[in-house]
Amino acid sequence: MSAESRPATQKFAAVVLAADRTSKDPITQHTGAACKAFAPVDGVPMIIRVLDTLKACDLISTVILCGPPESLHDRCPELKQRIASGQVIWLPNLDSPSRSADRGLNHIPLDTPVLLTTADHALLTPGIVSSFLQNTLAMQCDAAVGAVSGQSIADAFPGCKRTIIRLRDGGFRGCNLYAFNPQGRALVGFWQQAEDLRKRPWRLIGQVLGFKAVLLYVFGLLTSQQALAAVSEKSGVNIQLVMLDDPRAGIDVDKVEDLMLAEAILSRKAGSESSTDPS
């Protein structure tokens, strides 16, 4: 996704997936929120945190929100106001994340690059988004996937339990940050195929990686570049990994423990800022 392939001033449209994936979401049950996206994190609904971050990022021009259902919007007046004012374009979510993402992409001009993220990314910052997008623009690829090293999360947040993909060249944690150019959008269709096979795991593995890559993984020989090359070959989309320095990029809010960690990080940051305020 080379910066030379588009005007330097061209910006990204952001698609935010904000629908609940289950009726028994642990965050919704713990907080009593109408849906997961409305759950407060340090007093602010996490969807508002994500929207504030995107609004503050100079590389984002448009924000499209897929979900939550319109019937719930009264439960988050600030979101309802942003939708009514046109700051955010709202679309009904479909029955899976990939289909919701595809609906969002269909509302964006084909020549506009796209950032895809999720409403539960409560620790997302403008700096993280800018770093990801700037790195993406500098790469020769159709799609980019954000990640942080498992070691950076362990160092920054001791005791934090995260799902880490362990490969020959290190442990990796995804960041729910994806970028696409027009050719890269085909990856969402590939994602749909993978979702359709989720109840048939061996077919899913063969579809996504191919069994050569799986064998390398089983024997501890698969590298991140080999894994991406395998997915690129299967999908027909040139995919690259963007490693981010900020470990907060790898923290989303899926469990009550995640919520507690996110609030502790935000409280620590607020305390640090107040201690350096000369007033």
C-alpha cells in the first residue's frame, strides 16, 4: 500500500464493528450496559472512546459504524447525537463480523483506503492509529494487519493473559487493526469463507493457511512472513504485518479481567498526567 500509489493528502475511511457477537457477553452482563459497545471504561462508553480516537487522527476522514442495533441508541445519547449530526455514519450490523465489514466497505468509494477496527478497542489512541496507517502507506501491499509482540505486552502488563500466536520468529498478538486498498478489500470475502467453515476446523485450516504451513507451525518452524505468505497465496491479496511499539494496541476488552486492566491503565495514565500538570 505504497504512499506513491495515491496522493499524499488522501485519507482513510474507518469502519468500526460494534455489534455484540453473543447475547451473553461477559462485559455486558458485568456492567449492565445495553450492549458491549456501550459498556463504560473508566466512565466513558468504549465506543465513544474509539470514536474520539478516530476523530483526533488526521488520517481519518470518515467513520462508518456497523451496529449496535438502532433500538439501543437511546441508551447512549452521545452516540445518538453523533449519528444525527452526521459525524458518524451508522449501518445495521449483519449476522457476522465479516458480513458487517463487507457492508461497511460497500458504502466507501473504491479509491478510498480503509481502516477496519472494533468498538471494544478501549485503549486505542490517535498515536497508535497514526503509526499503523503511516506504516501501512509506506508498504508495498494490498492489506496490512496490526500486531504487537507478546513480549512487549508481558513486559508492560505483568500477569496479563493474552492469546499469543507463537511462531519461529516470536510471539505475536493481533491488534484488531486492518487496512485495505481497493485490491485488499478482497480479503474480507476470504474472511467470510473462513467464517463459514468455522465449525469444520480442518477445512478451515486448509482454507486459510494450507497444510504445508500448518505442518511448519506444528513443528515450530513457521515464521510470521511464511504465515502471511500462505494467507496471501490463498486469498490472492498481498498482506503485510505492521508491528506496533505501543503494547496497549494489543489490549481489547473481551473479558471482565480485560475491563479491569483497561481501567487500571487509564487511571494510571490520568494520574501521571495530573502529577505533571503545573497548575
